[in-house]
Amino acid sequence: MQSAAIAGTGVFTPDEIITNDELVASFNAYADRFNAAHAAEIAAGTVVAKPQSSAEFIKSASGIEQRHVIDKAGVLDPGRMYPRIPARSDEEPSLMAEIAVKAARLALVQAQMEAGEIDAVLCAASNIERAYPAVAVEIQDLLGTGGFAFDMNVACSSATFAIQTAADMIRAGSIRSALVVSPEITSAHLEWRDRDCHFIFGDVATAVVLTREDMVRGSAFRILSTRLGTKFSNNIRNNNGFLRRTRDQMEDRRDMQFMQNGRKVFKEVLPMVSAHIADHMADEGLTAADLKRLWLHQANKSMNDYIGAKVLGRTPEAGEQPNILQDYANTSSAGSIIAFSRHSADLLAGDRGLICSFGAGYSVGSVLVERV
Ligand code: CO8
């Protein structure tokens, strides 16, 4: 059986940034307008007044300080509250393909590979901008990669699930290399008018090049093993889908965007992730002392602090469990890959670490790697 390795990663970061203060100012202006427009109903008790958001709450509840977005003006416009992304003709690259290609080119440079040497493209993200043709096939065409391509969606765990899928194909010998891209345009399916979640997400695209270990040209990370798990939950849900028209549900309903019961997610996902990682490490004969770094899903700082302490059996030292959510917010499946991409170059040959994502489904994916 072949050994698979991560030979390169790339991150495309949109230029536009929304700070917590900017976000809260826009939300509060929207809430004031809403309350003024519905003053009579609010007084009569038939409509609930929108409460104000708070930058202090956002920072202390989540650790998030800012987020990158594709379109800041549309999101911050109190009369709109979602991005404005102009429609493109079928002849132009789609937005997801465009930003995935930007991340992919960076990953290919790091891997010292040409696009034509890639045998498979997996576009793994929490929402795909159209049903078909697969965005991955468009990315294959734009880059000039060989073989085949397909889309997959496991929400926040899409990238780790795709890494296992690609690594398994490399191990089995059906491909020699793969590109896993996660273009996450979360701003388009976040409900920016909901105080409980308006601060959570940001946009980004990540790319990971995987190859047979004997094809690695620069430094790389051998994939020691991977593990995936799922357990059905409605606590993170988005009901938008192709059956809407058949149900006469084309209006702008709240459940057509991201919905969650954040408290329950927090409580239920933490034990699931802690047990998943503990089992994965035990089955590989690894203990906390064998791990130099944890690259965790980037949803909430307290969640990561808890998981880090649980996995290592102590408070992680500075740099041992790097967070990027303060700069990017939750970027769904891309979060743990950004942390890995930004905070792995200093590891030495033989150093081991763990990439772990978790989220809607529920889903958990872990990837044990070793620097080679
Ligand atoms: N400003 C001020 N106050 C607020 C705000 C705000 N913005 N929001 C809520 N509050 C208030 C609440 O109303 C509540 O008030 P009260 O006590 O009077 O009822 C109080 O603050 C506390 O609220 P919460 O209990 O909700 O606050 P938490 O401490 O639980 O923090 C979090 C909220 C940060 C959302 C936290 O629960 C959390 O991070 N949970 C885990 C979330 C998570 O990991 N979700 C995963 C989702 S990602 C995923 O799976 C991918 C999905 C696909 C991508 C979708 C892209 C759009």
C-alpha cells in the first residue's frame, strides 16, 4: 500500500475585513430601523423588538475579533444585510471556482507540482453554489488538472472528510495525487440579521495538495491515519434546497439560512470530539506526549481551549494549539486547514500533530500527520 502525504497548502483570503465594531454598528442600525418600523406591533406585543448586539459579547463568547468577506458593503448596509455578489454568465468562472483556484495555485507552488500532475480534484465545502456541473470539474478545467473531479459537502468537516477520501485513493493506488479545495462563501448563507449568530462566520478558500509520499519534492506531512465520525443532529441546520419550489416556499424564510442552537452544539459536540480524538490516538498507540501540535476547527475559542486541555491532559502551551478565528471567524471547513497552513512550517522531521474539524451533521474528522 502507498503512503499518502500533504505536500502543500494554500489560503486565499478576501481583502475586505469587517471588525466587530463595524458589524455591531450596522446590526444595531438595522435593529433600530426594524423597531421603529414595527413600533405599534411591538407596543401591542405582537412583534418582538430586536435587541442590540455587542462587540464585547462577541469577543468574550467566541474569541472572534474580525472576519474577511467577499462583499463588505452589502453585509453592512442596514437596508440589505447580506453580500451583493453580481451574477456571472455561464462563460465566466464561478465565484467558488475562482477563489478555489487562487488557493490551489499557492498549494501547488508549495508542493512544487504542476497542475497537470494532479489526478483528482475534490471541492469540499459547506455549500456549493449550484447543483451541477460540479464546481470541482470547473476547477479541474481552469487549472488544467488531469483525471476526475467531484464536489462533496459535510459542512464544517468537509475538508477533513475529503482528505481521508483522497488519502484512501492514494493508498489504494487509484490515484497518485489530489487537490482538496474548500472555497467557503459563508457570508452568503449566514443570517446577518440574527443577533445570536451574525458574528460567527467569514469567507476564505483553502487548498491542500496530497501526493504519494514517494513523489514528495519539498517538505511534507505524512498522513499517519485518518478517522471520521457522524451523528445526526438538527442543532445546526439550513433548510434551503431544490425542493423549495415544489413546496411553494420561495420566500425569504429564516430557515433558508444558517440556523443553530449554539448552546446545545457547544455542549454536545465537545464530548463527541474529545472522545473521537482520544479513540483515534489510542488506536494508533499515541499519547498526548507524542503530539507537537493541534490544528482544531475554528468555531469558538472556549471550545478549542476545552478540547486542547482534554486531549493533552493539561493547558496547551503557547503555540501548541494555534487559533486563527480571531482574524477569520468561523470559516467552516477551511478553519483547521488555515490553522495548519499558517502554523506548521516550524515543525521538525518526526514531529506529529493532529488536524481536527467538527460541526454540522454532527460530524468530526481527524487527521494524524508526521513531518517528513
Ligand atoms: N450581542 C449581545 N448579546 C447577545 C448576542 C450578541 N450578538 N448574541 C446573544 N446574546 C445574548 C443572548 O440573548 C443571551 O442572553 P440571555 O442570557 O439574556 O438569554 C446571552 O447573550 C448568552 O447567549 P448564548 O447562551 O447563546 O451565548 P453563548 O455563550 O452560548 O455563545 C456562541 C454563543 C458563541 C454561538 C456559542 O454558543 C458557540 O460558539 N457555540 C458553538 C457553535 C458552533 O460551534 N457551531 C458550529 C457551527 S459551524 C458548522 O457546523 C458549519 C455549518 C455550515 C456553515 C454555515 C455558514 C453560514
